[in-house]
Amino acid sequence: CSAGANKPVLTLFTKKPCPLCDEAKEVLEPYKRRFILQEVDITLPENSAWYDKYKYDIPVFHLNGKFLMKHRVDIQKFEDQLRKVELERE
């Protein structure tokens, strides 16, 4: 089994341009080996439900499909939740 298979998935709901999203990705850079980053462009037609939900709130992050945070990275919350998810998988 590959190591990537059991890494948590961090989903970033974003659109172009999104300076806050770029900033958030920089903040998360030191952690990037611990999760898989999946970006969802909310302006794409297939993502219109996310657009309706998050158009005023990006960046929005979900961890393993669960809402985690929006607007800015709350690094404490992120670390706590990431650690929790990692422990559940051991």
C-alpha cells in the first residue's frame, strides 16, 4: 500500500484570483507532506453548489470531507484536527 493512500485529504475551495488562498497555501507549506491537497475551483459549472455556499467565504478548507475553517488558516485548529485524523488512522 502506498503512503499517500492513508494521508488525510485537505480540500481547498478556491477561485482565480484568490490572494487569500495563495497566502493560506503558504502557511500550510510546512505541513504539506502530511496531507493531500485537493483544490476545488468553485467557479466551474460542476461546482456551482459549492459556489453558492462559499462564494463570499473562500478560502474554505475541508479535512477529509468535513468543514474545517474559512477565510484564514487557523494553524492551531488545523494542527489539532490533522493530528486527530492521523491518530485515527494508526
